[in-house]
Amino acid sequence: MSIPPALLSAFPPSADLLFDLARRRTDDAMLHEIAVADYGMGSDEALAALRLVRDRGVLPDPLPCILGDVLTLTHLRNLNSPQSLPFASGPTVRRAHQTRLFACAVLLRIEVDVSPEEGYIEWDSALAHCLASAKALGEEMGEAAARYLTWRIPLREPPGLDSILFALGLLVLATRLRRGRLTEPSLGGVAEWVLASESLGRRVSSVQAGFWQPLSAELLAEAESIRDGDVRAGLQLCALLLDQDYH
């Protein structure tokens, strides 16, 4: 999937920025919260691995099952409603989003660098929650996520079933961060690129589960502020792709 030049100019590709920024903003208490996510089982092993990831950027290969489990459980937390331990949001919503974003950033890095010992990690749902938490954490984190995607998308060849969601995620970020970076015609070109890629998509579980619905709602809301009717319609159509099954 060749990325439109306007996106490459606005968000120069970076393999490391999202991962490194997430590591720098994650403290020991957050690591402990992730390590005990599976009701405390295997927490010592998980915490040791998480410290290596945070402090040195080292990912164990193959990925231990316990590390994949606690990262997945952490990124699947619902931060919008109170939950009992080990899924409590933490002392503040912002810290909860930072913890979840770190888990997502590590999972997205794992997709590229290592293989799990067993099981399957849904990278598309990790991306959805990464983008949602990046919104709560500010523009710097959103830009880092966009630069990860402009680096990662061209490497997803041949395109997989979830490739369309990576393109849609980049559109969400481009729309969110467009001011000073992308004109309305350029944004319209990005929407056309996504729609042209839509034929690559098929049913993806994270869409069925509703993980992308908040991003669909965000894209629809942002589209209302677009003056150009054709660009607005393109964004609205792309938003609908995030809120339905793929066939």
C-alpha cells in the first residue's frame, strides 16, 4: 500500500518514535500494574521482561506467553468505567491511558520484531486502543503513532486482512492532527486512498467487537468541521468502515 506523499511529508516515517516515547513515559508503578494483569499469575517473570523492554528497548524472542497475556489484558481494559483489580484504571485517567498505550506500543513492536510462543495477538485492536489513548495523551503521542504507521504500512506486503484498519487508523490521526499539516484537498486525497484500499478488507474481529467505534465517532465529528463537501463525504464514508463488519 503506497502512502500518499502528503502523509509522508506531514508524518515522516519512524520505526522507533512511538515505542521510545511510550517507554520514557512509563514508570515502575505502571509496569507493575501491567505485570499483575493476569490476576497476579506469572507477575515476577512478566515484570522482569517489562523492565527490559522499558529500560533497554529489548524484546524477548520468542515472546513468553505470560508477557503476551499481560500486555493483551492491559490493552483490552475499558478505561471509561470503574473495574475491579487487576483491571482498575489507576489513580488518574491519564496514567491509565499511558499504561495502556505502553502495552499497545509494545504489542505493535512485537508484531514486527518477534513471534509469540503460542496464541495469536490481534494487532488491529492494539492499534485501535493505541490511537484512543494517544488522543488522551496529546499531540506528541498522536504524531508518534502517525509516524509509526507511515513506516509500518508499506511493510505490510502482501496486505493482510487488517491492512485496511492500519490505513483507516492513519486517516483518523491525519484528520485529528491536520491543522498546520494537511489542507482539506490533501485530506480528501487520503480518504480516497483509504477507500481505494477498502477492497483489501474482510471481516476483522476488532471491528465486530466495537474497539474501533470511538474512532469512527471521532472521524464523523471531525468531518462536520470540513468545509469541502466532497472531502467531508469521503471522511464520513471512511468512518462507516470502522463501524461495520468487513465482507
